[in-house]
Amino acid sequence: MARIAVVAGDGIGPEVVAQARKVIDAVLPGVAATEYDLGAARYHRTGEVLPESVLTELAGHDAILLGAVGDPTVPPGVLERGLLLKLRFAFDQYVNLRPSRLWPGTAGPLGSVKPGEVDLVVVREGTEGLYAGAGGALHRGTPAEIATEESLNTRHGVERVVRDAFARAGRRERRKVTLVHKTNVLTHAGSLWARTFEAVAAEHPDVTTEYQHVDAAAMFLVTQPQRYDVVVTDNLFGDILTDIAAAVTGGIGLAASGSINPDGTYPSMFEPVHGSAPDIAGRGVADPVAAVLSAALLLDQLGHADAAARVTAAVGQELAARTPGVPLHTAEVGDRLAAYAVA
Amino acid sequence: MARIAVVAGDGIGPEVVAQARKVIDAVLPGVAATEYDLGAARYHRTGEVLPESVLTELAGHDAILLGAVGDPTVPPGVLERGLLLKLRFAFDQYVNLRPSRLWPGTAGPLGSVKPGEVDLVVVREGTEGLYAGAGGALHRGTPAEIATEESLNTRHGVERVVRDAFARAGRRERRKVTLVHKTNVLTHAGSLWARTFEAVAAEHPDVTTEYQHVDAAAMFLVTQPQRYDVVVTDNLFGDILTDIAAAVTGGIGLAASGSINPDGTYPSMFEPVHGSAPDIAGRGVADPVAAVLSAALLLDQLGHADAAARVTAAVGQELAARTPGVPLHTAEVGDRLAAYAVA
Ligand SMILES: CC(C)[C@H](C(=O)O)[C@@H](O)C(=O)O
Ligand SMILES: CC(C)[C@H](C(=O)O)[C@@H](O)C(=O)O
């Protein structure tokens, strides 16, 4: 039976994670869960972000479920670099998976897009690019200061994530992959991505392909999000595009994500895209849907496609039944989702 | 009297530029215009993109008005790097100015945003960052390939564009500047931008400031574009954010831009954000509004704030009077705009 590590985290993290666990327990009884205390609270208490011993223990799990970490009093970057990005890199989570759907029953901000019409997934590279941490500064604090950031891209790293995107597209109805980059300006990295994409595409004649510059893709995600099926892109472009995709499909409140090591060498991590929302924490009003959808991605990754599909369908049922403006109760939503998923 | 260089370019470029010139001639009679033949057509005919002699001649003008360059048969990057970016760098056009308004009478894609509510300007750095062309590749075409792109940021370059943003904000009603970066990941460049921003902000106590990560800004541009006044950001983030801003305010068909050298050492360049649109070229149906708004930016930059304001007001009048779905005629729109501007 699967062993998962749970990092409930800060703010609304524990509240939404509790619902995700409720739903996992309903569809897949017997999952062993170990709680890990990481995030802003621990940082304030002990100064620790991610002790080496915890990293080692996490490595022994099949997957990690994370709620949200952070609060406004932690200096920016500390938990991002020390915890979230640290895990992505240490566990070689090279597929950063971010699906976006405009769910029937919900309203996105776009007048022209109808619920049900948008169903896309961004496969964002997770271990390279500008996130590599390669950069520096000279003459810091003087008028002569120069600061650099370097995007590092390897054939190894690009090819594996592009392969993942094509494999996913092959399992979807529309079978289309859009490569997003900026080949007209970032010529070296762009060429590597484009050539790799072409080579992998040649092995998948059943998959339709297209290329877009990142600025055009950002625009089309707003004007025609329906056109996308699978989008594959680099780490930073993926960071930006997935927030646009979330925005046009009802906001990050509904957005799930997985930082996946498809090889299974290390655990993958699943978390809602939203933050710890300290302003509404502890009141039992946070929407657990993003956390529950993240749990569905976790179940799918662990080979329980059927359980994952039931959880996703439960979310569809929940969202279709909601009345706009009616306040929700976190635990009640979790109860309903668990019930729908096993019905 | 001002001397401007006109690069009408390809596709609909000449059609929309003709209207922009019509309007300039109406509000500021006597501007001397010299035409330069650059773009895809010249490239196909002669293989030349931007001869050194033309660059020297262009330098002798007060400003450049460009329509659109490119067609699908020119290899990607040739005109972008060889012409557009070449001019931005050669003429030290460090302020890339992109205003976005949701004009009364027009409909954006967002259900919740009413015409008149969005009026923002992105001040995009134009001469540094990932556009510097610093990058390379090793073991190209082999499994061991690595490709890099480097973002270069100097205090000199950051400070001058941040100063420009604050100066613009000081002349606007809301007096607010939002810095957009990704300080939690791009720590070196992010720190330089943030420290510089703070230093300049301290000199402008009358201007409100805020900071947002680029992914959050991309999202808020979709969900709450009303919140922005002046946005200052780096070259690549600006490229992406301005296309989102254009998308939520009716599309790049209405978006104007200026690549500005505020020092006046070199000519600034003004162009619509849209491309050469070969599919509708030659039919007299292209909307010249973006080109005319670019002409307004040109007039403003040359010190004719009053003429610029009249052109902008003319566009407002034109857009407010349009009936959705009724086809437009490029030259008639130009005639109307010229008439409104001098009425
Ligand atoms: C918190 C931050 C480091 C992270 C990222 O940039 O990847 C976040 O924005 C995300 O998208 O998961
Ligand atoms: C054509 C291209 C080089 C250019 C850019 O990336 O700056 C364009 O997208 C723009 O925004 O003006």
C-alpha cells in the first residue's frame, strides 16, 4: 500500500489537506500517511526550512502531498528556494504538471468561453532553465553593479520533458502538443527546444504539433484558451503561463499541480497552486477543491487511474452543484467530495 | 520642423502607416518624412536586412515610424534580431512603452471589466536582460548538448528605466508604479531591480508603489487589470505582460508601442504591436488605430503633447462610434481620425 508524506504547511494548508486526505482515504483505503512539519511555522520556531534528515525521510515515501507554505513574515525566497524548489531539484521532479479546466457550473472571467470548452495541461520543465540558480552580481550596491541570471538547458533535460508531453498527448482525445518558447530572441535555448521537439514529434505521427512564441501564447491563453491541449515549455515560461491558464479558468483557487519525477526514482509532490491565504486561515471557509484535485494527480501518478478519475468526477459534480455567492464550508465540501467519489 | 523616417514595411504596414501619416499631417503640418524600404520585401529582393548606411541615415532623424515587417517566408529571427532589436540596441531605446486602455465603445474579453476602467502603461526595459544576446551552446546536436541564455542587468540600465517609470507616474492621475520581477527565484537580478526601485521610490514620496512576481502579475492582468497604472519591468517580462495587457483590452489590433531613447541622443521608434497580417494585406480593411496611436506616442515624444492628445482623443471618438461587426475601411478610418483630430 502506498506511503505518502503529508506537509500540511501554513495558513489554510492544514484545512484543505485534511479534505484531500479524507477523499484519498475514501477512494483508496489504507494509504499510510506520515505528517511532516515544514513551512513558516517551523521556520519561525526553529529557524529550520528543510533539515537534511527530513529530506532523507521524505525520499522514502511514494509521494508527497503539500498544502501551502509561507506567511507574510518570512523573508521572500526562504521557503520558495529552501523548500519548494529544493524538493523539485533534489527529487528531480522534471515534469511540473498543471492542468486547467473550465468546469461546467463555474464561470471564468472570459465572456466568450463557455464552461467545458477549456481542458488543457501545461507540462512545465521543472529542473532547468532560469531556475537553475546560476547567476551572480558584481560591484553590488554601487553604480557599477551588474547582475546576471543564466538559463541552463540540456538536451537531456529538454528531451525527457518533451517526451512526457507527447506521451500525455497520446493518451488524450485531441492529441495535440504546443511548444512555447521564444526562439526568435533566445536563439540558443530556443533552437535546442525546437530541434528536440521536432525529433520527438517525428516519433509521434499521431500527435498534432504547433509552436508559439511565449508572448503570443500568453495572448492566446486569454483570447482562445480552447485551442490548447498539451502545452510544453520551459520552467519560467511555464510559471507564467500556468498562472494565466488558472486565471482564465476560474482562478488559482481551483488549480492543482504536480511536481513529478516520472522515473519513480524519487517521490513526486502534489500541491494546490494557491498559497496559505493567512487572511482566511482557521475559519473553515477555504475551498479544498485545488487540494483535492492535486490528490487526484497523486493517485494517478501512483498508478490508481481509476481512483483519480473518480475524484476528478466528484469535483465536477461538486462544482456543477454550487450556487454562486453561497459561502462554502471546507469540511463539508470534503465530506461531499468523499461521498461523491465512492458513490 | 520634425524630420521623421518612415518604414512602412510589409503586408498591412504601408496601409496603416499611410493613415498615421495622414493624421500627423493634419495635426502638425510640415513634418518632413523620408521613406525607407526595409522588411521582408527588401530582404527577399536583395538579401539585406539593415545596411549600415541606412542605420546611419536613420540616426539623422528625430523619430522613426514603422508599420510592420515580416512575412511567413522569412526565417524566424532574421528581421526580429536584424532589424527591430538591432534598432532598439543601436539607438539605445531603453524605454519600451506600451499603453493599454479599454476604450469606451469597445469590448474586451473580460466580462467583469467595463470600458474606461483600464488605463495602464507598461514601461518595459528595452536594452538589457535576456535580450542582450548573451548565450551559447556546446556539443550542439548531440545528446550532450547544453544551451544557455544569460540575462544581463546593470544598475545603469535598470535605474534609468525605473526613473522613467516614476517620472511618467508623476504625470498621471493615479501616480502608482508596480514593479514586476521574480525576486524569489531570480535573486541576483531581482535584488538589483528591487533595490534600485526602492531607491528611486524614496525620491518620489508622491508616487504609490507595489511589487508583484511576474506570475502573479500575469494573473492579475487577467482578473483585475484595473489595478495597474504604470508597470515597470524587465525586457522579457515586459514582452509577455504587454501582450496580456493588449489581449484584455481588445487585442493587439489596438495596441501601440514606442521604443524610446528618452535622452534624445538617438531617434525613438514607434510602431503598432500587430504584425504585417499578410492574410488581409492589400484589401484596405486593416484597422489603422494602433498605427495612429503609435503616431500619437511619437508626437508626444517629440514634444507635441497637445497634438498627441488630440490624436488620442480622435481615436476615442472613432472607437466610441463604431458598431461591432460593421467592416471598416482603412483609409476612411484615417480620414475620420484626421478630421476628428483637427475639429
Ligand atoms: C513559489 C515559486 C518559487 C513557484 C515557482 O516559481 O515555480 C511558484 O510560483 C509556482 O509556480 O509553483
Ligand atoms: C519581434 C520580437 C523580437 C519582439 C520582442 O520580443 O520584443 C516583439 O515580440 C515585441 O514585443 O516587440
